[in-house]
Amino acid sequence: MNERIARLLERLAAEPPHVAEFTRRRFIGRAASFGLTAAAASALTQGFAPPALAQGVTLPEIRSIPEKLKGSGVVRVCSYGGSLQEAQRRAYFKPFEELSGIRVVETEGPDIAKVKAMVDTGNIEYDVTEQEGASVAALAARGDYWEKINYELFDTANIDPVFRKELFVDMLPYAQIYAYRTDAFKAVKPATVADLWDVKKFPGPRALMGGGSLSPDLELGALAAGAARDKVYPIDIDKAIAKLGELKPHVVKWWGAGAQPAQLLNDDEVVMATAWNGRIATIQASGAPVEIVWQDQLLRNDCWAILKGAPNRENAQKFAAFITLAAPQARLSSLITYGFVNNKAAELLPPDRLKLLPTAPDIKGKLINYDSAWWAANLDAVKTKWNRFLLG
């Protein structure tokens, strides 16, 4: 395998499913430049294929919207394409067009470097983009690249403050969790971080994150080492890695791609694995005897941000406010196993769907908010120490 392909596979491994899907499609489209056929590129990256959208579901209706969200003209929206953007089209874009009078023009391929170039030159091709919050914050530290979010348009009474940032609004919550095979533990079931470490009470092989270019499950290591859930950050890197080291004899795979832990659980190669919740939901739907442990796991998310000086910035504000309403949020969560940021969305979803979603009322309070700023500042140090650990 040549170096370019190896680097791309590392990048895919480090990305959440919806981002990896976009990267994978671009790779397949450019297969010839890598010396591959499209079929070969598809096969090589099959492990990064996204979870499928739910089929045959009835979406909550949206009959009306506040007058302040109506208008005319267009809003240009950039997301990741693929199954995620198809879900967004059905949950957000089409209803917004129909009810607001504002036409949604879609594009795909969020690129933070392109955002900077567009704002620097004034040649802005889209108004609002999905991004990682850390990327938005990092660019904001370099200059005036984002519009402030106009929360006067929003249903703020039902959106937790943690999701409302000055320059972006959080969206698409997902969780880093651990899951276990229910047929491996018939009497007592794992329920805590400590249980992941208890190899006497819960024996069997594990799979943990930390292969390829993925960072390790440091937060779990910190919690297992005694950190309180509200004192996980700043992480004591050495202490957390040492605690992960206690599990090393029982870890058969430090996984480096999102599909791997779900596959290992599904194939009964491990009894426990850390994973992204959507991947586990997929194998649960196919009948795998697997359950998620939510307690003290990590809540992560993307965000929507509006480019500074965007030509349709007022419409972009209305769009952002609309998609955070309860019904659009519930529609997206009906189609794809990401959570919602409007608490009222829970009232529009059936119990069997809520139990899969990280922001469901019975689940959200169990999770710890992922600190992307800490990771941005400490990633290099973590990587150096983690690679030394893996080689040791």
C-alpha cells in the first residue's frame, strides 16, 4: 500500500461516521489518481461505510413555523453529503423551504481552509456550514470569520446552554460509549466504567480505541483511575494511560476505524468494546446481543456556523433557528442515530427510538461533555505518549 493511501486510511479512521463517509466518497471518485479502480477503492474502504438511514419511519409533521423565521430568497448550505445530508434534506431542508419561503441551495464538503479563503477574499460560496466546533473556534482565534448567532430567533427555552455558543450552535450529538455482549454475562451486567476494568467479574477480551491515528479512551482511563466525572478535564495524561495499561493484556484490538468495534462484538471476538453509539445501534437492529453502557461516557457533536459577511446571512440565521426546533430535530433523530439539541424533540419520538439516542432524557444526564478545546491543546502530547505506550 502506498503512503498516500495509508495516510488517507488513517484520516478515515480518525473521523466520525458522517465525516468519514464524505472522505470515502471523495477517495472513490478519485481512485484513478491513487492507481486504483473505483471498485478497489470502495472495497478498501468498506469498513468506513456509514450506518444506513432508518427505513419506513413516519416523521413528525411540521405544520407551521414562527413568522420571524419566514422570508424570501435563498440560503446556501454546506454539509457532508451522503446519508447524513439525505437525512438533513428530509428533516431540515425541504420543510424549511416549504414553510419559510426561503429556498435551500445545497453543497457538500465542509472545508475550514476554504472558509478562511472565502472570507478573506469576499468570494463566499455558501452561507452556513456544518463543522466541528473546535475547527470553528480555532479559526475564530485567527480573525473575524464567523457571524454571531442570533439567538433571539431560537427556541432557547428548550435548548440547553451547553449547546449554544456565541459563534455556532451545536448539532448532531453522538456518544463515545462502551458496549458488551449480553450473552457473555448472564447474571450481572456491566454498568459502570469500573466494570470495564473488572476482568475477574467480567472476563473476556476487550477492544478499545487508540489504533491508527485515533486517540485513546483517555477519559475512561481518567475515570477508572479515580477522577470525578466533573473533574475529568484537564486529564492527567500519564495517569490515564497507566490505567489503560492495566487492561492491555485483555485488549485484543486497539481499534482505529469506527466499524471495527461493532464488527468485533457482532462476530463474538470480544465481550466489551468502546465504540460510537450509532455503530452499535446498527448491529443491535440486525439482532446482535449487544447493549450500550451510557453511564459516564462521552457526549460529542458537530455544529452549524455562519460565515462572516455571508450574502444570505439573515436567511442563514433563520435556517439555523429552524433546524433546532423540536420537530426538525426529532425528524433527523428518526432517520439516523444522532441525538437532538432541543429537549422538546423527545416528546415526538417513540420510546424504542429514544433508547438509542444520546440526548434522550434518561441518557443525557449520564454523559460527560467532550472537551474539544482540551484535546486541541493536548493532542500532540497525547499522541507522543500513547505511541510510546503501544510500542512498550
